Amino acid sequence: MNYIISGKNIEVTDGLKTAIYDKLGRLEKFFTDDTDAQVTLSVEKERQKIEVTIPMKGHIIRAEQASDDMYVSIDLVVEVIERQVTRYKKKIVDKEQNANFIKDDFFSEDDSDDEEVKIIRSKRFAVKPMYPEDACVQMELLGHNFFVFRNAETEEVNVVYKRKGNTYGLIEPEF
């Protein structure tokens, strides 16, 4: 893997680089040698944060972890990425689709301890037209983190969601 390491409000020392190479090196068994891993270290309000992004054909594996110690954050982010890669592996129907990013021996590992995805509850409800601002209010009233609605302006199905810092996001699908 190729590592692209950068820092925001922090100097990336040789010790941090060594820890990143050692810890993220555990992930190299999943990826080919030409896979890029973007690693960003930052300090925000005394929190040591690491973000790792691994772009692949049609997908992005991304994890972000923060703690009081950067080395702990590195350990945590590696665990999250390992879980994501294992989940992603299960979703691949045609292994040839991503063969140039994932090593072939990754597919031959024993999958007996993998968990299946189970949907335990489903809901049906009428999607009524409303403006995104009204959808945010409705989401707050329901106490949810996201809300699906039909946009009154575009007539498309949209999703509003809560972001960090009491802000909102809007997802407008493109077909």
C-alpha cells in the first residue's frame, strides 16, 4: 500500500509515521501494493484524531477515530477498517469486479465466522411533499437522525440527516 500522510495542527513525527506503517500494515493483506491510503492526523480541542480513506473502484473505505492519544486513535481506526473490509468482502458478488484492488488469496480465507446481515424490522409510510427545512423540523420532532421525504420543489425523494455541531445535510439522489 502507498501511504499519503498529512497533518492538520500537528507535526507528523517519525514515531507517528512508524506507528501508522506498523498498524495499517496489518491491512496490506487485503489490498494490492498499488492501493493508496490517505491518512490525515489532526488535533481539535485536545482530541487526537485520525482519518483514513482508501479509495477503490466504485467504493471508498473510510474511518475516523478520535481519542486523547494519537496512538490509541491509530489502533481504533485500524479495527474499524478491518470490520469494514470484512463487511465489504461479503457484499462482493463478482470477485472479478474488484480483482485489481483486492488480492486473490483474500477470497480464499475461511468465512465461517462471518455474520450475516439481518433486517429485523421494516416500515412502510407515505412520503409526503415538503421543503427540506420542514423535513428537518419533522426529523427533530420525531427524535431521529435522518428523515426521508419528497422534496416539494423537485418532486424527488430526498433525505435530511443530522451532522456534528447541530448542522444538517441533504441527500438528493441523481438518476
